[in-house]
Amino acid sequence: MDKLRCMEVFLAVVDRGTLSAAAASLGLSPSMVSTHLSNLESDLGVRLLNRTTRSLSLTDEGVTYHVHCQQILDQISGVEAELAGKGGTPRGRLRLDIPSTIAQHLIMPLLPEFRRRYPAIHLDFSDSEQILETVENQYDVMIRLGLLRDSGMIARPLGHSALLTVASPHYLAQRGIPLTPDDLHGHECINYLIERTGRLLPWSFQHGGQPIELQTLGGLSISQGNTRIEAALNGLGIVQGMAFHLKGSLASGHLQQVLPDWVSMAPTLEVLYPRGRRESRKVHAFVDFLIEHYPAAQEMIAPARSQ
């Protein structure tokens, strides 16, 4: 039995959530993934996963093994990366967790250049919408909005973006244009739902140097950034979003800015990575590349799509 391969399969199943998804990511058949898991459990003498036809969950022993298994493979990967780095070429698998809105507008247009520079780095993307407060240990690099205190992570600031309030011309023609944030109480507001907590993110404004937060009501609360903007494009209400996300829709006239004198800045985007075992050349290559294109204290502008 190849113990390291079985450990890799186990981690992939936990990360992906299903045998079939793990199999696809590893280039194996689902039956082979199941065999690796069974061999590992037999060798350890414990059950690592509770398996039903619909779900997988870690046993108590599985939770313990997962932590140590991840550390062992990370240490091996780190040594390999260090040895490879002595030849000057960052290489290996880099696990990224980047909210889909940011990935689509700010990261994907840069990837052709990154891939040309670092062809030996394999990027494994998770494009969750956990833009606030959450850090998952299985990733090498994450992007989050605002500083995560006491996260145990190294955090480096990227640029910033204005937070704009917009709606479709059709909606505004029907419901009127709000002139102050208080006017929003008489409008349909498309709220940002923080899925992990069920909270609604307050709306943020600034006027005369004074920050203002407002909790609005409306018939829609959505966690996914692109879906919130799509709702506004369909005339369902007023929404707040970052300028780089809204630029195209504003330029085309499909969305119209309101409350232009009350614009605030969104929290700074932070790129985060774990201390110690994953501070490898591939991590620093990706982080430094992002900072090169989105330096701190400068406005973030979405690049044109690569042809």
C-alpha cells in the first residue's frame, strides 16, 4: 500500500466532499478512491469517514487524522518546494480560496501572465463567497475583505475600491431616485447575506468625512456577488457593490449610480497565507504577483480580459 497516496486521496475526499469529486480532481476512478480509503482505514484500524449514499462526514478519529495528515503532506510539499526552489523555479500545487466576484474580475484576467511566468505552479481554485471573517486551514492562499484579527495568518494588503450604490434605470424610473441614505427605507434594497452567520451586512456610506452605516430592508438577501448585481440589472432593487465589479454595467448604462455624494470605501482586500509550514516559494510567487498588480493604497481597477 502506498501510504502517502492513500493520505492524498483521504485529504482530497475531505476537501471535495464526495468520492466522485475527489476522483475527478485526482484523475482516478471513484472505485479506486474507495479502495484507497478502505486500505487506509484497514491499515490504521479505525474508521475515518462515515459514508452514506448522500453524504460523507469525518469520525472523531478522522478529524484527528485529517489534521496530522495535512501537516505531514504540507511538510513534504514544503521540503520539495524548497529543494525545487534552489533551482530557482517555484513549482507544485497551490490551493487558493478567493470569492468568486474577486476571482472573476481581478484575478482571472491576470492568470495568463502568471501562468507564463510560473508554468510549474498548478493552481487549484475554490471560489467561495466567504468574503468576510472565515479562514479555512486547507488553503495555501486566501483573499478576504478587511483584516482578520487573531487569525494566525500572515496578511498583506492589496488595493482598495469605492463602494457604489446603483440600480437599473427601469427601477429608478418606477420608484424614484433616493437623495439620501434614509430614503432607502422606502425602496427595495438587495442585501448582502453573510451565509455563515445569517446576518445581513449593513450598508456603508460616508458624507462630510463621517462614516454612516444603515441596515436596510427588502425582499431579497443574496450571498453571491454576481447574483446580487444580476438582481439589480433585472430591476429588482438597489444594491451596493465595489466599483471594479460595477464598472462595465455603469459604462453600458444598464446600471445607474445613486447617492454619488455618499460614497464610502470598501474595506481593504487582504491576501492571507498561513505562517510557517506553507511559506514556500510558490506561495510567495503568487502573493508577490498580486501585490505587484494591486499595490496597497491604490484603487483596484479590473484588468481587461486577456484575449
